[in-house]
Amino acid sequence: SAKPLRIFALPALVFLAIFYGVGYRHKNSGVALHIAAAMLVAGVLLIFCMYVNQKYPEDTALRGMANLNIAAVLFQVAMGVTALVIRLLEIEGGLTLGLARTAHITGAAALLAASTMLAIQYRRRRHVG
């Protein structure tokens, strides 16, 4: 059945935001597409993680993964905003901008991995019990 596989829409959405971020980074698309996709992903992930925390209070592994996703989303948003503000204000902070961008790019990989692990653990939980 395809029903249990729907949970993998979470990492697919994260990948969509990364796709638009890469497009922006390489000047193939504007920042608005990346921001819109990122805010959609952040909202969906945060709502789902709150649902998991409330629905499965006894499953510490699943809740831990949900909390890791919440932290990763908040980190991503903070680093993305930092990089964007530095760039928009044209602050001559070469190292600062480089660090913010590197953290944002690296954080995207961590968020993709965390959302994939959340989907796997959630599917196992739903499939077993």
C-alpha cells in the first residue's frame, strides 16, 4: 500500500527547498522561491513534530527525532536569515557571510537526514503498532 509511504513527503519537501536554494546560490532562480519553499517546509515539519510529540509521548526515540527536526529547522531558519540579512545590508563581512552560508548549507544536509530518519521511525512505529 502507498499509504505508509506518504510520510516520505517530509524529506521530499526538504529536498524541494534545497533544490530552490541551490538554484538561488547558482543564480538560476530568485530568493523568493527558496524562501517560500523553506517556509512551507518549516511549517509542515514543525506542525508534524508537534503532532508526534503529543500523539506518542511514550516513544522516546520517535520524540527525540521529532525534537531533533525542530532544532534543525530553527537552526536552518536562523542561519538563512543571517546570511540573507548580511547580503541585503551589503555588510563587508566576508568571513561572517561565509560562515553563515556554510552553516546554512551544511544545516540543509543535516535537516534532510533528520527528516528522513523521522519518516523512517514514524513509518516503523505506524507499521508495527
